[in-house]
Amino acid sequence: MLRALSLLALLLWPAALPAQSEGDAAVVRSDILVLDFERLFADSAYGRRIAREMETAGAAIAQENRRIEAELIEEERRLTRQRDDMAPADFRELAQAFDEKVQRLRSEQDAKARGLGERGDAARREFLEAAQPVLGALMRETGAQVVVERRMVFMSADAIEVTDEAIARIDAAIGEGEGLPEAPPESPPEPDVPVPSQAAPPVGDPPVAPIAPNPEP
């Protein structure tokens, strides 16, 4: 096993040869480049801005959920206190209205959480679309034929890992990306630069506080 790994490492090294870019900075030349897409997005100026916005929006939804929960709990307590002084039919009518209110509010808050998740997915598609020309230029400069997601690589030479270089170039090209057009909600077209489909997992939904249970009729 050790001999096989050593041989694999030796085979990988000749594929990554230093070249000179227009700015006389050393740039690797390799048929294969390794890229950590998750870090490419998260550590970019664009990705950091999206993370801040998503955190703020998620916190606002969570705070709203807690407020709604407290209001529903108090309303449920009022109904419970009124139960003994009301006719059963009247109480059932109020209880049904309360139940419908709970269901409506739960649906509205769930929709907000889903919308936030979809916004995160759209941001990743927007970032990938904006990054394609930069990654394409990097591929041409290095002579690469394919870009491989780092999580799919068992072993590689450090010289062909270009995530840091890609981040620097994308930041220089689009900055925080505030002026970029929003990506459409549907699936994006096939990218020109090979990127594995699992490289952009959806952003998780914000925490949603539970809504108070329905009162017993």
C-alpha cells in the first residue's frame, strides 16, 4: 500500500509544472485543477456578504416565531380560563377559530423559512454564474482540461489546489457582488467550467420556534 501511494504521488507531481503569468507570478500548469467549492463560496467577499444577510434574516424570522408563540400561548390561556363560563358550542367555535389561526401562522412562517433557503440557493447559482468567466480564464492560463471538487480527490499535489487563487481573482472581479443580476429560481444551465453537482448544497433553513398547541375543545 505504501509503495502504491508513493508511486501515485510521484505520478501526480510531473503534471503540475510552474509557468509564468502575464504579471510574472508563478502559476501552475496542469491538466487537472483541484478546487474546494464550499470554501470558494464561503471565503469569498460575495459569500461572506450572503452569510451575513442570511444570518440577519434568519434571526429575524426566529424572533418573529418566538413573538408569535408567546402571543398564541397567552391566547390559549385566555380561552382555557373562559371555558367554564361558556356554552360548549360557543367554546368549540372559538377553539376552531384559534386552531385555524395557528395553522395559518404556521404556514406563513414555514413559507418564510423556505423562502430564505431558496434565496441562499439562488445566491450560490448567481455566484457560480459570475465565477465561471474567472474560473475559465484560470483554466486557460494553467492549461487545465478539468476542475475537480476537492472532496472527490483522494490525493493530489498542493500545487494544483487553486482555491485561494480563485478566491482572490473572483473577489477582484465581482467584489461582494451586490450589482449582479439575481439568478432565476429554476435550475441553472450547464456550466462551462466543470463543477460537481453536489458542490453547492442548499443553505440550511433558519431555526423555527414551535407554535403553541391547540386548546382542547
